[in-house]
Amino acid sequence: QNPEQLFVAQELINKVNQSVAELRCI
């Protein structure tokens, strides 16, 4: 595994978590 892929995956997870948090606030 290269670190770049891991970083991209982390960013994707952050975006998903943010979206979920926003949906819960509505």
C-alpha cells in the first residue's frame, strides 16, 4: 500500500462523516 492511497481514503472517509453529520443535524 502506498501512503498516497491511504491519504485519499482518509479524505474520503472525512467527507462521508461530514455528510452524515450534516444529515443528522437536519
